[in-house]
Amino acid sequence: MHKRRSDLAIMGSLTGLVKPLTLVMLTGILLGVLGFLCAIFITILGGYGVIQGLAAVAGSEVPGQFTALFGGSSKQLFTAILVFAILRGVLHYGEQYCNHYIAFRILAIIRHKVFAVLRKLCPAKLEGRDKGNLIAVITSDIELLEVFFAHTISPIAIAVLTSLIMVGFIGAQHRLAGVLAVLAYVTVGIGLPIRNGRRSAEAGMALRSEMGELNHFVLESLYGVDELLQFNRGETKLTEMEQRSERLSGFQKKLSGFEGSQRALTNLVIQLYSFGMLFLMLFLYRRGEATFSGMLLATLAMMGSFGPVVALSSLSNHLNQTLACGERVLSLLEETPEVAERSDGERPRFEGAEFDCVSFSYLEEKILSEFSLQIERGKVLGIHGASGSGKSTLLKLLMRFWDVRKGAVRISGQDVRDIQTAALREMTSYVTQDTVLFRDTIAKNIAVAKLDATQAEIEAAAAKASIHDFIMSLPKGYETELGELGDRLSGGEKQRIGLARAFLHEADFILLDEPTSNLDVLNEGIILKSLSAEKEGKTIVLVSHRQSTLSVADCRYHMDNGRIS
């Protein structure tokens, strides 16, 4: 993956998210500036103490600056140093508190936005997508943005404001000293970070992408561990994992090398500018253009004031990864859904459905061609056909998971694109071939279809799906916790929980995609009996490759190559 926008554009977009917390950000910046000034002026006040001591030894007068500030009193000077030291700690704590408060609040907002976008992108945009990379974006990429919100925005503002104040102070000793200070701060705080950013940008993006790929690989390997053991492919996967880990380690070493060279160069430049200030002021002092106290204070101020800009220079070591994460998160937030939800559409009662000359393709793969079908209200319609003939696609189009390329899908005479999405979901129950279960109790997994369902309603739905007796045989019954993706249940048990959800939802239009594919003959018969009992007042579309499953259908159709007969 490559960046679609510049670093400044990414930073601008991320900074815009801080707007609701502007007051907290300004407070953090103010505390940061004051805290750095306290730290810097501890050194400068020490310089005043040296000047006082030298004046006492030489028997000369204390410079007017010192007398004006402290009345010539060493006690007041050391009291001021102590106060500044205490304030430095308090102010630094306040700055960090504000910045991290902002960071964690904004990360929560970003997570909310990302999940909202993912919901809108489902299922069309996420079908077949690299889930490992998505998990990396949702977890580690968003988490790493904490560096930007807590350690980037505020430090930049603090560095600029503190440097301007120090340029004024140093420039008061001599204008040339002020010019040199400007050059020093710009070099360390802007020049070096830009240089390092350009060197490590590609490696930072590559690291985040490779980490997402590794997540996907591990996730895929864990889900397929049974097959890997069965076919003795464990060593092959282990070797591939080692190769991927080494590749990731290579990017990390490369970035660590950039970080080390950056720190060394930053320290060298700071030393050069510090000695440069000393030699400049010494030259001016010898020419009589600067006082001894001015020479000493300008040099000490220069040496002690690099803290804010060094923070920016060090920041560039991690900023590339942070901006790479920002690019990945922003790219996800900017994705447009394949099917836009309707919040203001029609809300019809279900009176039947139809496909009118529908043509549909998944990318270049044509599935339906000039397809037409009437679905009458109150009937059970069975659709039979080989795998890949387009049976499941019909149900997805009725649910408007995808939009047709040509023709129209109508419910109650209304194009599904004009029906309010929430209303469409309310009037339909959809049972897929693979039932997804959540890491929760069986009761709550069934109640996904109706969050306010009573225990009696949940049990009645489970009984219709022929799963109640099995659930009651478990030690905790309906309160039994399911493992990840329901891995403690068999395929047939998962499928019956999916059917229980459909019965609990009590929709007028029920779409069943291979609802008995994982069931034995006995349970299939029980399910079909339940469907026959429930079909009164319902419209059911039953998709199956089993002829026996279609025995309850009022009419049957056969699909072949996107056409029906």
C-alpha cells in the first residue's frame, strides 16, 4: 500500500478531529510552554548565580539585570530556582494529562467512526477482503495514532512558541545571537525531521502493511489448523511464518537504523550550534559588542533550550509509522459503500416480491442474465440448482446486500433501492449457509434477532428449530457460553441456532439459504415440519440443492447459469 496523500495532508486531516477538544489542547500547549520555560530558566538562573559569584570574587558590581530581578540576593535566586523546578514537574504533568486525555478521547471517536463505516461497507465491500489487515487497522493502527494526538500536535505548538520566546531572550543579548538561535531551532526542529521523514517514509508504510499481512496469515492459519494437521502442512506454514517474521524484522531494523542515525546527527548538530553560540558571543565580547554576562547567558540559554525542538526531531523516528497508520485509517473512513443505505425511503408492508429482467455480476463474473421471477405472498417458493448457479445471489439481492446492474428487484411493488433499509431488514429474515455465532451465551446468540425477546420467546423459537432439547441437555442450558465463532457446536447445531433466530425475528418474508445442509434426515424432517407450521401468513424462499428439503415448497424452480426454469 502506498500513501495517497502527503504527510501534511494526513496531519491536517487528523488534526481536524481535535476540534471538539480545542480548549483542552490549548490548555496543554500553555502548560507545556510554561513547563519548558521553567526548565530552561533553571539553567539561566544558574548562570545568573555564576555571574553573581564572579562579581563577588572580582569585587565588581553585580549586573543590573540580576539586581532588577533578585535585588542582588542569592537567597531569592535559589528560591526562584527551587520554585521553577517544582513548577516544571507540575506543569509537565498537566501537559501530559491534557494531551493523553485528548488522545484517548479521539481514539474512542475514531473507533466509533471506523465501526460505523465498516457497518455501512458490509457486506459488499468487505466480502473477500483481507480480514487480517482490517483487524490491524481497527486495533494496532488506531492505537498507534495515540502518538500523533498525545505527542505530535501539542509538541509542535510548544516547540514553536517556546523557540520564539527564547529567540527573543537570546536576541536581547545580541541580534546576531538571535539569528543563530533561529537557525539552530529550524535545523533541529524542522530540517532534521523532514530529512529523516523522507528517508524512512517508505519503510514505515511497508512495516504497517507487512504487519497487516502477518495478522491475516496468522488468523487464516488458526482457522485452518485442523486441515494443516490433517495434511501435515504444519512445517510449511511454520517456515512461511518465519519468513514473514524475518521480513517484518528487516523493516523494523531498517527503521531502528534510521532512528539511531537521526539521534546521533541531532546530538551532533546541537553541540555544533551550542559551541557556535559560545564562539560567536566570545567574538562579540572581545570586540566590545557584548557584555560578559550577555555572552554567558546567551550560551547557557542556547544549550538549555533545545528540549522542545529535540522532541520534534525524536518524533520523526515514530511519525512515519504513525502517519502510515493515519493513511490506512483515513482511507478506510473515506471508503464509500457499494450499496448506500436508505434512511428516508418507503416503508411498505410485504405484499410479494419480483425480479424484473435482472442482470448481475460480481466484478467480471456474470451471475444473472435477464432474470425474472415472481414471488407470491403466502407461498413457499423452492429454488434448486447446482453450486454457483446464482441461488444465494438471489437472496442477497432481495436483502439488498448488492444492487443490480440492470433491471430491478421489487418488494411490494417498490424497488428495493427506494425502501428504507431498516424497514427492509424488519420485514425479512435471512438464514445464510454458514451461521455466525458470537462469543456469548446461547440465549443471547439467538436473541440477536430480537434484542428485547423474553426467555419464553427464545425457547419457543429454539423449539421450532429443533435445538431446544439439545440446549436443555447442557449443564447451563441457555446460559451456556459459546466459544469463538461457536466452535463448541457442530455445524448442524449452529445451523439450527440460525433458524431459531429466523423464527424469533417473526418477519413476513423469510429467506433460507441451504437451511438443512448440515442436518441429518431426522432433524431435517423436524425443521421442515416447523416451516410448514410457520408458513401461514409468511412468504418463504427456500434455496437448497437437496430435493427432499424442497418437499414443503408450493412451487419449485431450477436455476442453471443465471436462468430459471
